[in-house]
Amino acid sequence: MDKEEFHNYVLSFYNGKDGIYRDVDATYTEVVDATRKLDRMYREHGDEPVYDSIDRERVRDFILESR
């Protein structure tokens, strides 16, 4: 999945309107910023993100930590 699809995937779980976990109430900007942090984390370890459910949860955690 490409990055744009991943952003939408994350939002489908964590947006405040119709997401599965609405209590996170993530915005598109928060998802993009947290994805950048995820990408940086992977690069620092010499890896590439796969944008799967584990990465989705990491992005959620980055969003919550940033608040």
C-alpha cells in the first residue's frame, strides 16, 4: 500500500466521525505527521515501513504521545 492509502487506512480506524476507534479522534494532519515519525524510525534502523496493522498502531501511539 502506498503512503496515501496508508493515511486513509489509519483514518478509517481512528477518525472521530466514523472510525472504529472514534475516541482517538485523529486528524489527517496528525496521521501524516505520525507517519513521518514512523518512516524516520524505520530509516534509523535501516528498515522500510510495510504500512500494516502494526504500523497503524504505531502511528496511533505516536499521535497519542504527541498530544
